[in-house]
Amino acid sequence: MGEIANQRHASESSAVTLPGAQVSAESNQIAQALNRPFIAADVGGTHARIGLVIGGAIGKTPVDVLHYHRYSCSEWPSLVAMLQDFVAQLANTPHAAAAQHVDRCALACAGYVLDDAIVNENLPWPVPIGPIRQGLGVDQLAVINDFEAVAYAAQFIDATDTRPIIETVQPTTEGPTLVMGPGTGLGAAVLLPGHPRAQVLPTEAGLVALAPGSEREIEILRVLGRDRTYVAYEDVLSGPGLLRLYRALCELRGSEPDLQTPAQITGAALSGSDGAALESLQVFCGLLGSFVGDLVLLYRASAVYLAGGILPQIQPFLQTSAFAERYFNKGVMRPYLQQVSVRLIEHGQLGVMGAAGWFLDTRHVEQAT
């Protein structure tokens, strides 16, 4: 009913020559565009999650996901090929008719935009923006960082859908929410509360210089620093980083690195079948706790959501590790950190919903101005 009314209003306005008539017609056209389905994608180093979405009713979430598919990035030659495959899939869904008119795409992607490309070392292929727009046949292609999108979606997360890592008896007053986590890389963004809408602060916190907190970590840093002039937290707090930790610890322990993938290392650590793997995961969790605590203080966060592909697989280990000890070990700021909860979230469709919600939000702002 609303769409019919908007179309009628636009039609009537276009026949009038008053100064505000053209603005009214254009506003209604924008409103109609915002209510059409569009594509939203969340692209990380390991998986790409793509959805056909539409603006949802005001409430729990900003969008409804009509169709969704998760891709393994290593199995595809390019992002364009994945997006084209997703569009082809829509022909066999109840949304086939609407999909024929899709002309917009919101893309959340690890890395940052430089000129006409997305720069990221963790993706298996380059991501040029122009060819994506042309290959997908869309008029609008909006790009946002992947953790920026997850942070945007964090404002719609229900606490019952999260798992506690650190609970607080007396939560701190409402403030920024830190969203971060290790996957193929180490992402972080901050949700800033605001009215009428929240804002997201993207960061490159994962590239901050690694700060060891023990003699063992100093030894690890020396090993890692032999083949690079700069060692960042992402160099250890990520899937590839866990492998680097394992190899460095094997060298320090005088043993051969028998395990070849992050999954093998976590599996061996959880089963207790490999001492170097177990120590690697212990160091990993300790460094993560220290780094999360640093970021909470930096942004004066009131809550933390941990995401990424690694942590859900090791949740029980994380809860019994040195994570909490290192998280609280911030001198006089310990009482403050004891008020800041840390919860684990499943990535799932959050990046898709965050990219789509951010896209609609920015378009509403443009309409309003």
C-alpha cells in the first residue's frame, strides 16, 4: 500500500511545476529504491558470504535476508565469479523476478579502498572495484570494511545469541562497543553510540606492533623478527599467525614442526597430542587477552564482542586459558576492565546484515539531506 501511494505521489508531483515538486518526486524515487532488494556481500580471506536482502521493518534488524549462500574463496577464481554465480542461483528461487532488477550492491571486504581497488594481503585474488560493478551489472557499488560491517550489525545482536567469555557483575555505563577477532587476518572496529543512529569507527588495530608480555613471548618476537622488520599483532593473532607461533615455538623447543595448518594445530592442542601446538594456543590466547584489554582502554569501550573464524572452535579452551588474566592485567585500570564484558558471537550472516544496514543508513542520510 505504501509503495502504491509513493508511486501515485511521485506521478502527481511530476505534473506540477512548483519549486518543491521535483525534490518531492526525487525523494519518493529514492524511497522506492531503498525498498527494493539488493545484494550484500561479506568477503573475508577464507569465506565470502553473499545475500539478497531488503530493508526490514524498524526493530531488531535493519534488513531481511531473502537468500543466502556461503562460498569458499579458494575455490573461485575471483569475487566477480562468485557474485555472478550467486545472481544465477536466484533464478531458481522465489525471488527470481525481483533479482532481475537488482542494481545495487553493498560489499563488506577485508582491507581498505585505494583508488579503484581493495587492498588486502589475505585475499586469494585482487579485488578491483570497476570490474565488479561491470560484471555484476549494478549502478551502485558501496564498499565497507568487513569488521566495520560486523560492528554496525552489533547494535542489533541479542545477548541470548552470544556466549560469555568474561561476565561482569556491574556493567559500565553505555559507551563504545569493541568488535574484533582473528580469522585469516585480525579485524577490529568500534561501534559508537549515537542518536538518531550509531556510527562505526573502522580501525587497522590488527597492524599495531606486537607487545610481548612474558619472557617466552620476547623469545618468540625475536624469532619472528628475523625475517621481517615489523611484527604486528596480526602476525600472530590470526590463522596464519597461529602457524607462525607454532613454527617459532618448535624452533625454540628444538623440535620439528609436523603440523601444517591452523586447523591441525588447534586440533592437536585441544586433544593434547602435541606439546608445541598446546603451547602455541596458550600463547595465542594470552596475547589475545592482552590486546583486547589494550583496545578496551584505548577506546574506553563498555562491551566487547569477539568474532572471527577461530574463536568459536576453541571457546572452552579460551575460557580456561590466560585470556582473562592478561585482559585484566592493566595496572590501575583493572577495576574498569572488570566492568566490561567480553562475549563471543558467531560471524554467520552478521557481515551481510551489517553491510546492508550500513548501506541503507547512508542512503537514508543522503535522502534526508
